[in-house]
Amino acid sequence: MTDIATVTQQLLAQAGKVVSGKDEVVRLAWVAILSDGHVLLEDLPGVGKTSLAQTLGRLLSLDYQRVQFTSDLLPADVIGAQVYRRDQEAFQFHPGPVFTQLLLADELNRATPKAQSALLEAMEEGQVSSDGVTHALPVPFHVIATQNPQSQAGTYPLPESQLDRFFMRLSLGYPDLDSEKALLSGTRGRALLTELKPVLTADELQSLKADVGTVKVSDAVLSYVMRLVHSSRESGLCRLGLSPRGALALMTAARAMALVEGRRYVMPDDVQRVFPAVAGHRIQGQREHDTTILVKQLLDEVDVIAA
């Protein structure tokens, strides 16, 4: 049986050649994929979001497609459309770029809500519908979407229903000095993508995903997760707390993090480590301010051990 902790070390070592100095972000993105989830990368343009998606696709042997979301994009540009075949005198479905194993939805929030919604069914159910006919997507299927900060021009905020479809929201941020020096000197960066060696096949990845559900969760840890979830709903800090889907995502992510760290049981540290990425885009404060602060306050106010 493939050892996930060993695979993780191989994946981090290879990914570091392209996305330098961002081991924790790569690890969390790997946890999301192991959990069969989708990832939203929110950051400024040019910090390596696309490179991270391409790196994961190559290391995990996943078929890869990229869609640049723009204000004139139509849903059919993503999911496909019925095309008339004169030789057959009939319409035939022509699949769009969503029919892949890893879809990079680049700058998702530059497209209109109508175009954004083209991904809702695909992300939730692994299928798309066109003219009343349902088409199954490949297995595995993952979306890595990037979005620019909402303060930038030409962006359309993602609705809460769509944000909730993303398993995690991550941010790369600017590189540290050593990483940027390596990038500028040519010893790190996207140019090295072709040198990456896959660490898994797609079939092996599916097998590892099935292993996540076998990780044990003690009553004490489950109680801690429940207190975090209910605190997000009942605390005066939040006007929108974690949904049941968010609670399930938190539990699954903690299980996957335990496996990544070489354990078959979940610790409170696993929950705390994944909580910001799972909860940060799902909760909303009473006032407009950074949810990073809310997440930290929730972690601070909820004791690991019940009083």
C-alpha cells in the first residue's frame, strides 16, 4: 500500500522546484485533493497561482485544462454545447474544457455570475447538463480556481453558494527573499515544470482518497470540532457560520492532514491546522473585515478540552 507520508515528502520536494518556499500551501492543497475537494487560490496576479495548479496536475498524473475567465465568457465555453453535424443530420454534444481531471479556472471572479455558475453542478455532482442531457465528468475531477482580490477592477464577487463548493481557500503571498532570488536566478520557477516527475498515477490517487475515511477520530476530537462549528454560528463575531458542508469539510480535512503527517488518528493540531483554509471563506463577520481575524479569534476562544 502506498504510504501517504512518503508521497507527501516526494510531492513537496518536487513542487518546491517550481513553487519555492510555499511548502505549507502545497501541503494544504494536497490535503484538499486527497479529500476529493476543490481549491480556491485568492491572491494578487503574478505570485504563482497558475504554476501551483500546473505543478499539482503534473505530479499527480492528472489530465489538465485551463480556462481563462473573462467578462464575455459564456457557460457553453466551459461545459460545452450541442453542435449540428451535417453529415449525421443531428446535433451532437461537443465537450468543453471542464471534461478533464484537473481544471484551472483562472481568474474566476472576472467572469459574470452566469459564467461562474457553469461550474456549480460540475463541482458538486461531478457532471454537467446540456439541453436536458446529463454528462458525467472524468474521475478524478478537481477544480483549482484563482481569483483576484475584490478590490481590483473588473471583478464580480463569488456568491456564498459558490464559495461553499470550494473545499479550501488558500493564498500564496509574496515569496521570501531566498525564494525570489532563486526565481530570478533561474534555479526555481515555471521553466522547471517539464523536469517534474509524477509521484502518483490517477488510479493510485483514487485509492489514497478512499483511505482518508478510515482515519480514526476520538470522541474528544469530534467534540472539539463540533464546538468550533457551533461557535462560528453562535458567536457574536459572525453573522454567517460554518454550514453542514463546511463542518464535513473540516472533519475530512483533519483526517487527510493526519494521514499526510503519517498518523491514522486525528489530533486537535490537525483540526487547527486546516481550520483557516476550510472556514476562512465560509464565515462572515458582523462587519466588513478580514476573516483571518475571525478565524484566529474562534480558535482562541474555543478550548481544545471541554470545560
